[in-house]
Amino acid sequence: MVIRFNKATRFVCVCALLLVTALISIGTKSISVSAPYMLQGQPLPVVVYRGVGGEAATALSLRELRDDLAWLGEKGYSALSEPELVAALRRESPLPGAPVLLLFDDAAPDFTRLIKPVLDECGVSWFPMGKSGLLTQELRAAGHPVTRLERSAGFTLEEQMKLRA
């Protein structure tokens, strides 16, 4: 027995499959590319910190990191945590007024000893560098503009944000 589908039947089957996939992904706890989401169309800066406290010429000092975190707070930026980002991507709750994602190289030799205590002291949410690709993929899949800033000692964070605006 051969079952033949016309174009309308195929279209309905594909739509049903996409709907089931979306419903399944909404029920999961991790970020999923197939989940339907939108971040209200606001630009989301993603600030990448690779070298903090290192010896390279472009490495930031811990004082510069503290200055960055203070500047973000003064300007009303809110560093997103993973639960906040997932909830916003799934439309379960809105993002704060001026969201920002902070990525740190948690595999750096002095991360646990030098950098993490500063982040904890400031109460800042951050993501490990290993999630960078997944975050960018998810945000782009959502059609959300991402402004990626590689933070180095060349420019202050304020200068980089103004250049990208």
C-alpha cells in the first residue's frame, strides 16, 4: 500500500512536527535552538574577557575589570544569568532594561584565584567562554542582534560600547 500526500497534507505534517518540536524544547531546562523565542529586538552586548591579570600587552588589570563592572552598574546595565537568559528566550519573563552578557575564560591559569573573587565580590553573573558559541548560535537563531566586544586594554569598555552603538 502506498500513501500519497498532496502539498497541503505535507505542509500540515511539517507544521505539526515543528509545533511538537517547539513544545518539547520549551519543557526542557537547557537552551534549545528550536524553542520559539524573541528578546524584544533590543541590542544585546556580549563582552568577552580573555586576558585579565595576565602579562600580555593587551591583558586587563584587575583594577580595569573592577572599573568595567562599576561602569556597567552606573550605566544601568544588568549582567544576565543563565536562568534569566533562558526565561527571556522562552518568553517566560522580560529582560531587564539594559542587559549585557559577560563571558570569561574560566580556564585561564589565575581565574579561580584572581578573577572569580572579583566577580563574586561585585555580585556579577557571567558565562564561561565555553558557552560562547552556543550563546551566539541561540541568539542568532532567535534573530536577535548581538554586539560582541573583545575586551582588551586598547580601549575602555565605555569607548568600545560607543564605537559599536
